[in-house]
Amino acid sequence: MAGVAEEIRRAAAELFQEGRIDLLIGFERGTGSCRARPVFVENASGVDTLIWDSTCSNNLAVYLPSTFRLGPQKKGEEKSLPRVGIVAKACDMRSVVALVKENQAPREKLIIIGVPCMGMLDERKLAAEVEKATGHSDVSELSESIDTICATAPDGRKVEMAREPLVQAACRECRFAVVQGADITVTGPSRPPAAGSDASVLQFARLGGEERWKSFEEEVSRCIRCYACRQACPTCYCTECFAETNKPAWIGATTEITDTMIFHIIRIFHQAGRCVECDACVRACPMGIDLRPFARKIALDVRQMFGFTPGFDLETPPPLVTFKDDDQQDFITEPQRG
């Protein structure tokens, strides 16, 4: 992974030196060895902090709508949009494509550095395994290879673990592991596309309506309405969320189960044809709520009814802004069949 990071730094430095970008969105080392955090680099001297490894989980596309939002302008003032470079793994790239289609990010103002992905590490699983072996959940040093992860505890003890069990669930089920359509592509090891990745969502889909509802209610009952899932999602970019409007007030601002369920139902439906299953919402949740079965069920419905999956193609319009004569309509006329 060190070679990939060097290539990212070199590409970013050249982009700044050639005057092609005003800002680079990437990753730097966070507060611990097993954490990376987003960084906004404004000149070539700042590229040395850029990193790339399997701790770079965040979907950086989430920052694009606000980056390209100019805000109020004074009379006679003309603000120009920045030229932005962004480091993107495959799921980030698919979110970028969705934002471009929805006019939230101008493609001509973007330079995308596509990077390989071996699957992002699940920080909670990693901490649990290190604690099991050493009694410490903190990691002072982390190194990785294609097959293994080596973590060093604060007392100096090293724990070597197989990589795959520590990889996030979304990465293990990812069908789009290799970036397509980037302006600059950094080569390196990538995980192969997952086979049979619909197994878990099909298992959920086979449950009866009452069982699915009960599962959903039990999962979101832990929600504290912090909106971390919304804030982490690249395609939740509304400047005013329905959950916080009061004219009209769509739902109450409480953790009463009905309000909570309505919030999540509407947010998940808003992701129909847009969710790239990057797991950002799951990682962000402080209560460990897993929204994947419900979001993936909506994604499966969109794929089966409209033949659409959010991908790398900038030309194909999203299904919810198009109409075809042969679109399925039985989900409207016979809703109980779904």
C-alpha cells in the first residue's frame, strides 16, 4: 500500500504544480494507527501527509456538494467554482457519478484519482481481535499485506491476523471493486468482485412482511436520532432535511419509535437507485445500527424492476427521473406482492 500512497502524492503534487486543481480531498493518518481521516490539501506542500491503506474507509464523495455550493453572493460579485481533485476508491467513484448526474458536482471541475481497494478494515472487529489477544483494544502500529494484518498493541505485543475476516461486510459483498472512469488511475492490488453477493438480502427478502417489519423495528429502536447516518451519506445532501422542517412538520423530533421508523423509512427510500452500499451509514452509527438489509432490499427492487444499479456510467439516467413504457407497475397495483 505504501507504493499506492506514493503514487497519490506524486499525482497530487503534479496537479497543483500544473495549476489544474485548487483543492485535493484525500486521506491522512488519524488519531490512531488504525484510523485515517479526510484531509483537504490546498497546495503542493501539503501532499506529503496523504496516505492510502485499508483504514481509508470514508466515502470522500460526501464533501463534494458542500464544496461546490457557492452560497450567497454580493451584487456584482462573481464567484467561480473550485477545481477539485479527489481520491476515490470504487464505491466513492460510484457516488461521485451519482452526484454528477444530480447536478451536485460538475464533472468538468473534478479530477478523480482512482485508487485500488483490497477492502476496508472494520475497526470494531480489529479492536476486538487485538483485545482478545493482548487485553488492549488500542493499536499503536498497523501494517498489512495482501493476506494479513499485523497490529501492535500499546505494550509492544504484535498480533498477526488473517485479513479477510476483518474486512467490512460491504467490501466482502462488493461487486464493483475496481474503479472505472477516473482521470488518473493508480495501480495496485484490488479484491476481486464478489460472487453471489445478493445472498444475504435475498434471505431478508424471503421473510414475510410482518417479520421484516419486526426486524426493522428492533434494529432502529436503538436510534438516538443523531443523524450520523445522514451526515455520512454522500447522496444525503439536502440543505434542509425533511426530518427537521417544521412547516410542515413531517415527523416529530423525538426518539419515539414511530418518529424514528418514519425517518429511516423515508431516508432509505430516498436512496433508491442511489445507494452504492459503501457502508458509510453503518460505520458512522454510534449505536451499531445496521441499515444494510433494508437499503439493500430497496436496491434489489430497483435492480429487478428497472434494471438499474448505480455504477460508473455518466450517461445512463437514474430510474427515478425516467419513465419507460415497460416499467413494472405491480408494486403500485399489487403492493402486497412485494
